[in-house]
Amino acid sequence: MCGIVAYLGYRQACPIILKGLHRLEYRGYDSAGVALMNDGELNVYKKKGKVAELENFIAEKDTHARVGMGHTRWATHGEPNDTNAHPHYSTSERIAIIHNGIIENYAALKTHLQQQGHEFHSDTDTEVFVNLIEEIQQHNHCNLEEAVRLALHEVVGAYAIVVMSRDAPNQLIAARKGSPMVIGIGDGEFFIASDATPIIEYTNEVVYVNDYEIAIIRDGRLELRSKEDVEQTPYIQKLELELDSIEKGGYEHFMLKEIFEQPRSIMDSMRGRLEMNAGHLNMGGFRAYEQKFVNAQRIIVVACGTSWHAGLVAEYLLEDLARIPVEVEYASEFRYRNPVITERDIVIAISQSGETADTLAAIELAKSKGATIFGICNVVGSSIARATDAGAYTHAGPEIGVASTKAFTAQVTVLTLLAMLMGQKRGTLTDTKLRELMVELDTIPAKVEKALLLDDEIRAIAATFCDVPNFLYLGRGYNFPVALEGALKLKEISYIHAEGYPAAEMKHGPIALIDENMPVVVIATRDSSYEKVVSNIQEVKARKGRIIAVVTEGDDVIRDMAEFVIEVPYTSEALVPLVSVIPLQLLSYHIAVMRGCNVDQPRNLAKSVTVE
Ligand code: M6R
């Protein structure tokens, strides 16, 4: 969480930094600040609230500078306020820092630094970091670069930092461990950011900084060094990001744009993989590890949030099509258990951002036990993508709304292809069944397009329910993870309490919640559990629950039982989540808008959860 951006070059730094902060605001948005170097003066301006408030705050200030850095915060240590906002000065105010991550041993370091006379104004771990750098510099009489390097040996935790010093006005020092950082290289100018979005309109040449690397930008060049002070060769890559893909393109919110992009993003996730003409499936990352997949004894999926829901869909898919045991784990629980992992296990790590701290840690644990790690990430070059043995990108394009939508369907698409490939190679899927699934998968973008036509209908349903305090979501089989996902979408953006349950579990507890005020969304598409779900609907109806049913087109049975019926196109059972999730995304979106919530930046959340 938190977004960092910095600039050194011939242009005015402040507008570039502010624009970059707006792009990174999805990562955290409780306060923001900038540090600008002007004529040997190092000025820090910061403000509680969104980047727009920082902009108003500095509107009258002298912001001329060719070197500067900025930060948008998601609070970890200390409440969101002006003082805890970044950048932070050292005690002498000669050094300033921005930081994304957490310093775990900050309390011990702080006590030591206080004893050395350093003063603290904020509650943050970051202020400890900058004072540690200052203390080392004063004590060792070394330059800033050396002081930062030595400080990195003393801090425990995660960081992406940029440091500026009044004593070296034409220099930026940056370092990372566990939090993302990319450096853009222009003609006589440099950009540092948490992701490439603040950089794309200036240059398409970037270097992804690795853990334990220190970047020194000065004298018109970028130098990379290891923590042990050995020079590293920067690996310059070409960015393949389009500016349009990170703008709203006429939609009121990124979330709505991303929901509507799904026919395209699903197609992009299949491109080059589902080869209908040649009649085969293809996945580069799978090919290299085919024998491992064929001989694997078990698949363990690790993920968080929506990605974990995609993992649950994968459990159904892989067991169904590839007949292999699957365990789906919350990465945060898995990493702190003592899980049994063997060399014949394949761990699939799913993450939109590719930066989720718990998922990364789960990967490291599984790696240390010899498992093969397969990553499914959306962000190219992200930490998880780089930490895995092999993988497949989802190619959904940048997802900026904090609530994940198109990333989910892209993950499910890639997992479907993977399960089909595994089924084929393990001999558990007949050619006929495989062909049928391929043909059906090919139709999914068009079916999603059709489901999106329900938007007006769903907005009307949202108007009926936008003021209720609770929602229940029920589904069975492949639609159980969809019920969980629908409930998560609603609660995270509308702040309505919502629970997802396997429909049959309802009678073991949640049924007590049902009365004439309780909306119950039941996903009841035509599949093998349809009759059972119909019985569950009867149970809700008998207790006067208000039923909103997502059904397959032409279903007249449920129409007579439900208050509202949303008809989605028919598809095969294994592919149904790709279609049935669409109305749930739209329902949560419209309810949140009607409640006046900030849909793209819901309270307390951040897009990329780089703290555990
Ligand atoms: O980037 P990741 O997929 O690893 O993120 C995992 C979760 O933080 C994420 O899915 C979160 O639950 C979303 N806000 C859900 O919409």
C-alpha cells in the first residue's frame, strides 16, 4: 500500500509528481505529500486527505523544483493526519524520505535514536528510518548513499524508499525490499514510482528494481548497487502499457469501466492460448513445467480476497477436469501454519497486483519446501510474477478500481484454461469434452457482453435495496465462490454487511437471519445443483426473505418464487462463474453509487496490500 513517485530531470518536478500521485492514489488515499528541492532548500508539504487536498494546499506555495518526490499514504503506523503523512524529515531537516512498507523493528530503533538525541514528531515507522539514516551518516561521516546502504542492514521489514538530502541536491537514492519500485529512464530525466502508471507518458524504458538493490540517480545516470555495495547491471525493459488503459474513458468510475471491459479482458486472457482454428490449447508457462503438472500429487492454491475466490473456482475446475486434489488456502493463514508441502506439490499463487505481501510470503515458504510455484498475476514484472518458477499473466490490463472485477474473470479464465490443459495432459478429459469446453469458452466474451445489457435492470433492483443494512448471498457448486465474491464486492464498496454462503449451509445458522427485511441473492443457474438450489430458495421464501435470483435465461420456475429475477445467458457448468458474477458486480456498483460511496477508493482499503 502507499504510492511513491519521484522525479529528477530538466522539467518542473511538482506537476509530474502530483499527476503521478493521482495515478497511484488507488494504492492509498488517506494523506499525501511532496518534498521539493529548490535552490538547495528541501521543502516538505503534506496534508491529510486526498491528493486533491494537497494540491489545494500547495497552490500558493513556491513549488519550483527539478528534483522532488511524493507519497500517497495508506496508514499503518499512526492515524491519517498531516503529521503522519509522508515525506518525513530527519531531525536536522537535512534529509527527507518517502516509504511504502513497514519497518517491524521500528520501536527498538526509535528508543536507540531518541537516546542519541533524535526528535520524533509523528507516530510512523518511516520517521525512524530517516533518522536512522541521519544517525549513521553523522556517526560514520559518510555520504548519503553509504548511510542508506548501512541503514538497510539494520531495518527489518518491507520497504520501497526514496531519500533526498539538502547536502546532495541533485540526487535521488532509492531502495526496495518487498514493496514494488520501477524506475523510468528518459532522455536526461528519471522517474521512480510504485508502478509504471506515473511514467508511461514520458518514457517506455523502465528498470524494475529488485529486492535489496539500491538505486542512485545523479550526474545524469542511474547506478544500481547491491546491499553489499556491488554494482549491478540495470536490466532495461520496454513498457507495454497504453495511456488509455489507465484513464476512465468516459465512464463515471474506473470500476464501471472495468466491469464493462470484461468481454475484451476475458478475450485477452485467452488470446494465443485458446486456439480454436488449430484446435488446441497453449500456455507458455505450463509447457515448461508440463511433466510436473502431469505427475503432481496435489495442487495448493494460495491467494487473498477476490483472488482467493478465483482460487475456489479453480478447486472445482481442477478437481472436475484434471482429477487432482486441490487445497485452497488463505495465504495469510498458510504462511503461519506448519503446512505439509512436498516436492510433488504445485502451488498456484493468484494475485492481481502481484505484490500482496501474504501471498509473496506463502510462495517463499512453499519454495523452501521444494514445491513448484506457478503464478497467475495481472501486473507484468510484479514481485510475485518474478518470485514464481513459471506462470501465466492474466492480461486484463490495469485494474484501478480497488474492487476487483475484470481481474477476477481474467483469473478464472486462465485457471479454466489451466484445468483444461491439465485434464488433457493427465488423460482425465476426453477429446470430445475438451473440444466442447473450448467451443463454449470461446463464446464467453459474447455472453458476458449480453449479461452487461442487464445494467439498467440491475440499477432498478439496486434502487430497491440501497438502504438495507444486510445482504445474504447463496450459491452452490461453481456458484458458491461467486456468492462469496458477490458479498465481498457489496461490502467493500457500499459498506453494507453482506455474507456469502453455500446455499445448503444456510440452514445450519444463517437461516436465523432471514425475515421479511433480508435480501437474499441466490445464484441459481441451470446446472447439476439447480434442483437443490430451488429447494433452498423455497426455504428462504418460507421465511419471507426477499429473493433476488440470478438464473439462466428462460427459467420460469424461479420467476414465480423470486421478487426479482436476473436472467443470464446459458453456459456450461464449469464456465458459469464467468457469467454469473457479472450481475453481482453491477448490483454492488449501483448500490454503492446510490449510497454516495467512493466506489473506486472505498474507505480503509487499498488496491495493493503490501503489508501483512
Ligand atoms: O492483488 P491481489 O489479487 O493479490 O489482491 C488480493 C486482495 O487484496 C484483493 O482481491 C481484494 O480483496 C480486493 N479489494 C477485492 O475486490
